[in-house]
Amino acid sequence: MLTLVDLAGSENMAKAGTEGVRAREGKAINKSLFELGNVINALAKRLPFVPYRNSALTRILRPALGGNARAAIICTVA
């Protein structure tokens, strides 16, 4: 199975001056990225509980992150 996900990046709302719908979207992106970090940390530390259900993103990526799957993460930082 191949899963491609565009994470869109973290949003700095104060710097961008976002409001309304865009602010809610930015909050959702930040929450998803935070929860993805929590899942990756739990997997790296081999904790008995991995919080996959805390975000829709981590629920979608569960098969790619856990078990015997291989995952590659490509990051572009500007």
C-alpha cells in the first residue's frame, strides 16, 4: 500500500494575521502535526500505548507507521 500525505506545514497565526476560517484550519493543521509527533515519539520509545486515535491524520497513517511497514518522510523547510 502507498499513502501520500501533504502535511501543508505549521501555521503561525500571529505572524500571518489569519482570522476566521483560515485560523480554524491553521489550528487543525497544528493539532494534526502535534499528534503525529506524539505518535512518532511513542513508536520510537516503544511505549505500550500509541495514541493513533487523537487525530484523523494519525488514524489514516496508522498502517504506514506501525507494524512491519516502511515509512519515508520527506521534509522541505523554508
